[in-house]
Amino acid sequence: LYAEEPMMCQFLWKESKGQGNNNINDDDDSKPDEDAAASDDNTSDSAAYDEYRKGYCLNYIRMFFNQHLDDSWFRSMYSPLAEQRLAIQERQRATKEAQAFLSELETSIAKNQATETSTSSNKSPCFFILKARLGGGIKQTSSSSSTNNPHYQSNISPSRSMQHHSSLSNPVPGTHVMSLAHQVLPILEVPPHVTDDQLIQALLSHAPSTNKAGGMKASDLQLYSSSVPGHGNLFRTIYVQCSTEEIRKEIIQQLNHVDRAAAAAVSTGSTEAAAHHVPRKEDTFVPKTLPLEVECSDAYGRTEVDADGKGGAGGTEGGVPPRKATVWVSTQTSKLLSPHVAVLSAAVSSKVHIPKDMKAARTIAEAYDIRRNIPKAARLEAILAKAELSSNAADADPQDIEDALDVAIAYLRRVHLFSFYNGCARANRV
């Protein structure tokens, strides 16, 4: 499974069998019998070697399994209990995001109604719907498309037409940005032997003690671990979701203070100077990444080694050997969580495609809402009804159908981590 060809298998097998040139019989009279016996021996030797090779590969797999048995990423992939916990965690996240999506819509509608009452103007879409529209993209190319064709222009929605520019970038529309994006703390280059619980304990050790609730708790931090990239690299990225944005900022401030204190200790050669380092106004600079030291001696917090399997320390001295790892906390959350926005072909905005896409988006959202038990008041159908966006192509205004599709795409992305135009869901364990 992990090696295409077992290294040195045949050599070690022959050595264990004791094969060599000393067993060769040069008697010419018994050559036919020897040929028949040699043929039988070759058949049996081939079967024996295949059995040895399979055992070698199985032992290799068992060694890898035992080596990473306590790793969080390994358990999340192969443990049924860990898989169940991840499913519950994802369901809770989807429910919170759906409720936040609904709350943003209701707030925007209330503000829009207040503005219309005071100005007595015609009814216009609320700011939430305007920020969901995907028609303002800037095409990242200097060459123009074949827009001079009159038939091509007649099938394109004017509001979704794309501009062309070679250098400008496309920001993510506000409605498509997750509500918890500003509460996430990415941790980079996490070794495989560092567990999620050890990371939480390391963050708690740098937690602000002046919190109004009496200090930060482990329940205030929720970890989302990315998949192992493979290719022999078992390091991963972990996204820590803080309960509030203030906790995230205070953790970064504490880590920055510790980092500057360590730098001051190195420059002065005194640990007392580091302990009494007071942040100044010029210390407000925050680097892109900050080091975080994690105690990872044992995955379960054990302090003794049962060397003989009979309980107790087993004659070992010093207990579990100390082990620490340094991970890097990124302070550039917006850059890591903001994906690259690409402008699709103008054919996607065809008036023929939009109603069909809206029907497909509604079907996908309905299936995911039922699967993850999203509250009925926060499901896509209820949100479209509250926004007064009809998705029925028979009697709806084309702009309403287009707005409904944009809101549905934002809903799928935020609540269910589903990219509509890519036709795929999120990667596992992200």
C-alpha cells in the first residue's frame, strides 16, 4: 500500500533461506531428476517468496499504523468515533451559519424599510441582496471576447456582463463571506505528532486572564483540521474558531508580547528583562506569523512509561521523554480564507441558463438542509420567501430570478461549503 516494491525483500528472503552455491550438485547421471526437482523447488520457492513479500508489506503497514495511531489526523480519517464527532461538529457549524445568514438578511431588510419610509421612494432591493450579486466581476484578460456578435449579446444578462482588465482583482461579495471569517485563527505547519488537545492547551496557556467571563475556556475554541496533503508530508494546517473576535485579537496580542519578550531576552542576554518587558507604542507591529510552542510529550498526557507491559514505570527513569514542537500562528486571516475569485465565461450568465441553475441550486440546498437538520426558518426556501425573491420562472421578474440565484449560491457556499459553479463540496476535514 505504501511501497510499490518492498526494498531488499528478495535479498533478505534468500539470506534467511540460506541459499547459495554450496548446494549445487554436479552429478551428470542424476541431471533429469535434478531438473524435475529444481522445477518443483522453483514453484515452491516462488510461492514462499510471495508469502514473505506479503508479510513484509503487511508489517510495513502495521508499523505505519502503530506509529500514527495516536495522531489526531489519523484518527479523524479512520476512527468511527472521530468521524461521528466531525459530522456533529459540521452540523453545528452549518446551523450557526444558516442562522447568521438569516439574521443578516433580516437586519438588512429592516434598515431598508426604515430608509424607504423616511424617503418615501420606490421599493429597492436591500443591501444584503445587492452585496450578493455576482455580476460585477472584472475579467482578468486584456483580450476582448466576441461580444460584437449580435446573437451573443442578446442572450447575456446586462447586469452580469463582465468588464475586462489585466491587473485589477475581484473581491468576494460581502454576502458570500462567512460570518465567522474574522474569528478564525489559522495555525500553520502543525506536525503529525501534535494533537488537537495539545494545541488547545498551548493556546489556553496564552489566553488573556482579564476576560470578563473569568478567562478563556476550552469550549471557546473549536478546531477544524485540514487533510494531510500527502506526498510524504504529514504536516497540516489547523483553523481555530474563536467564540468571539476579541478572543482572537487578544491571543495574537499575547503571542506577540511573548515573541517580543523572547527577542529582548536574546538581545540583552537577560531573562529578567524578558519577564519585565512592557509593551510600548512602537510594539504594536504584528508580524504575519507568530511562533507558538506546544508541549507534545504524550498524546494522552501520560507521565510514565509502561516498558514491560505489567503496569507502572517498568524500571524506566525520568518518565516520558519531554518533547516540544513549534507551530506558526498566522495573523493574516483574510488572505488565507479569501479565495481567488475568477470570472467565468459570459455564457454562464445566459438568460436561458439562469432559471435552470436556480432550479438546480434549490434542489441541492434542499437536500443538504434536510441532511444536516437545518431549522426550517433558516433554510433557503424560507430565506428566499423572506427576501421576496420568487424562483418561479413563469411569473417572476428576470432580475428577481437572478438575485435569487446569487443568494442561493451564497447560501450554499457559506452554510454547506458547496461551490455551485465548481460542482463540488468542501474537502474532507476542513
